[in-house]
Amino acid sequence: MSLDKKSDSITELEKGFRDKLIPFSKSITIEWLNSFKASINKTPEFDALIRLFSPLKKIFEEWMHNDQQEFFRTIIHTFQTQSAYNQILSGDFPESGLNSNEIKDAHDLAISIYSFSPLLIPAILWLHDIGRFEDKRCHNEKSAEMITKYNLLENRGISEEELILIRKVVQYHLLIGTLYTGESSYLSFEPLLKDKEFKTILGNNSLIRQFLDALTLFTMIDVWGYHINDISSTMIKNYLDIREEMKEIFAKSHDLNEIIKGLKKKSRKHMDWRLMGFMMAFSKIGKKPHLTLDYYAGMINDSFERYIEREGLSINWNDFKDQYLNKIDQAQFKYGLGVLIPLSYGGTGKKMHLTEDTRINPNLLHLLVNINKKILKEEETNPQCIPDTIWNVIFKGYPLWNRRTDFHEKLNTAGQIEEIINNSVASIDKKDEINILTVDYSGFWRDSTK
């Protein structure tokens, strides 16, 4: 039964699930969460969640036994996303530090999605991180798999359109967030075109709109789920701009080649923003008068000028991107900011307080140039590589930001970046039809005694 032509009749099964899920979700407040964080697994609300999705009981018990810290962190985050969503839906979210006018666009988006399906966002929020129990790094894909594996939404009277939207938003819930931080480019949306299930959405303009709307709203809520006051009105506008750009690209859903062309064109234009993301522009921009696009663009230019002088190159910025970073649009750095941000600032490992005199380490560009070179080489010489598709660049073996090590000191040693990237390993994900480049930083750094 299509949602576009859905009749007024609702089965008792559907009514029962909706009548429980929606009011339960609405009952979660920030005040309640602040009072019960330490004992959240012993609350009636936690029990209610288990009753709604009974297969989670055994999963949560095992999760808490194996990794209590991760379990509580994830469950608290999940409940906080629901409380943040309720505030946005109400149009009043003072805890965010934003007034009702500043959250109006997010509120209007939430109301629009609620009108389409009141259970859509709550179901997505409750289930989006359950995959962290099995696979933290690929938890989004694992969460979507678990929804199907454990029949969490089957036989609930949920329409096929709602079900596919919930699963696909959960599966791809990192897309807009990583696009905004610079970890990924617009080409990160390309796997959707190879996803057989997603074709149901791709062939329906209304569902494409609902998918992008839900994905965008979820992205904001996911951030609020960790840091209740960490989104600015500028960030809301930027998220919504991304949504409009994606709607424009996917409007040509009848022609996949045109969509890919649109993704490539946006990715090339997005390159400078990605570099700004490695300087934390995504969370800093607009928070102080000097933290503007021009400020970050100036830092990129200064770093570029110092880099080409060091390397003995005579080239302008646009030609440099076309010649030395022409494969970086294909590179998606999932969870790569733990290396890229500290490297940008010379490896302080601390949260940067950016001044007008802050300068960026040219080795950020050097790392990207060498990754670009490695991808080119693999595509030219490795017959297993899939040409002209995305590369998931996975960083491993590096220390946490707050750990005292000589990691960045060693990384800035002449020749070290080349050695690490030359030793990186290429592989293929045949299921998703993408390339993988695993960059292992372990073995060359030690804990610092300083």
C-alpha cells in the first residue's frame, strides 16, 4: 500500500504499534534524561523500549556485559536524540542555545516529516546505533542489517515505503554528517545508485524528497544527541543547503549517469570545504567574528603557498587540485578526522583556539597528495581495483587525540608520510563495489614521556 494513496483504514496491528511507539517517544524529555542517565537501564522507559523491540533485550544484555561503557554511551545518546527531536518538533529548544527563530527551519522540516509519517523519525532514532554492538566502525550498515535480521519492524503494520525509508536512512545515516565535516565528498552518495533496495526510493520523487528530508533532520539530531548545544544557526543553514543540492542532483533520477555527473561536479567544488573541515570549520565557523569562509580560505592559501615552495612547484591552486588531488574526490575518510585535524595544526592533540595568526601544517596537503598518488597507482596497476569509483580510506593504528605520544612529531619527519602511504594496502569490497585503502599508522610512534 503506497503512502501517497494510503487509505484511512489502519489495521489494528498498525494502530497498536503506532499508539505505543509515538507517545512513548514523545514522553522522553531532556529533564528526565538528566535525572536518570546513571541508571537509565533500570528505568521504566528503558523497559518500554525493550517491549517495543523485544529482540533488543538479549542484545543489550550481552552488549552491557561485554562493553558497559560503550553500551551506556550509546543508549544515553539514543535517548538524547529522542529528547532533542521532541524539542525541535515543539519549536522550542532553549537547551540548544538557539531561539525559536533560529530553529524554525529545523522545526518546519520536522513538522513536514511528521505529517508524512509520525513514526518515521522516532523509529530511525531508536534503531540507528544498535549496530555498534556488533561493529562500531560500520555500525550504520550493521544497524540496518539488524533491523531486518531480528525482524524489528516486521509485522507491525508499517507500510513498505516507511520500512524502506527507515532502513535506508539508518544505513546511510553518516552521509550528510561526513559530507559536512569534509570526511567525505558528494561521491559518497554513489553507492545508493548501486543499492537494489534504494531503487524503490530512486524511482519515486516523493520518496527521494522524504529520504533526503529525514536524512538531513536526523543528521542535526544526531549531533544534538551528543552535544545538546553544539549546533549553530549557521550549521542548520548549511545542512539544509546540502539537502537542496542533493535534491537538485537526484531530480534526474531517470538518468543515473546524470546523477553521477552531478555528484562529481559538486565534489570538485566541495574540495576547499573538505580542507576547511580538516581545520574544524564545520563546528567553528561563525562562532567568532573572524571565523569566516574567507578566514579558512586564507589559511588554505597560506598552507598551499608554503607547500609548493617547499616542494619546488610552480603552480596555482586550481591547477594543483586538478594535477595532484584529482583522485581525492573519490576518497572517503570515514573516521579520519582523528589524524587529519591534529595534523592540520601540527599535532597538538588539543582542541584548537583559532586566532587570526593560526597557520596550517603543509603536511596536511602532503598526506593528501601521497594518498592521491597511491590511488592513481593502484588503479593503473592493480587489476582488482574498480576504476573510477569511490575509495574508502581507513586510518588505523593511530593514538587518541588526548594521548601523549610522539605520533605527530614522527609523522612530520621527512619521508615518514611517504613510507606510511606506500605501505598502505588496497582491497575491494565486492558487495558494495567499492575500493578500500587501509592506512596503518601503528609501529612508528610511541607514548611520550614529556
